Amino acid sequence: MSRNPHLPLTETTFYILLVLTTPAHGYAIIQEIEKLSNGFVKVAAGTMYGAIENLLKLNWIEEIPNREKRRRVYKITDIGEEVLTLEIERLRSLTKLSSEFGY
């Protein structure tokens, strides 16, 4: 199995992909990340929109039609889901390995 050059994901990218398994706009993504991380991860607006642009270029997320013109709504793509799944498997492997060492 060849290694994916995009792994490991940054924490921000991981959370964005996870949140976008349900369509959301940028500010809602920021709020949901803070909620999911119990306030430990706070993503600034500039960081969020830069990450969104990168994920759009990679075709990991896509913009979906929205009646509200002032808000852009995004969702994860099939490619994005594959990458997210690979990252979750990688993290599970690390957790398993650490438990074998008593952690």
C-alpha cells in the first residue's frame, strides 16, 4: 500500500472534513469545531477560509447550492471521505500501538 502524501492531516483539516460530513457554511464550521473539541481548538476565520480554499482545490470538499447568496455552504466529497477514512485508520493504528506499550 502506497503512502498518501497528504497524510497526516493537520488538526484543522481533520476537523473541517469531519464537520463537513454534514453541509455547513464557514462560520458554522468554526463553531462546530470548537464544540467538538470542547473548546480546545479555535480556528480563526482567516485560517478557516484559507483551509477551505485548499480543500476545494484538492476536491476534498465542494460548494453546494444555497438560497442564501451571502453564505457559501460546503460538504465533503467522496475523495474527501476517503482521505478522512485513511486518517482515522492511521490514528486508530497509533492508538493501538500506544496501548501495546501500556499507554
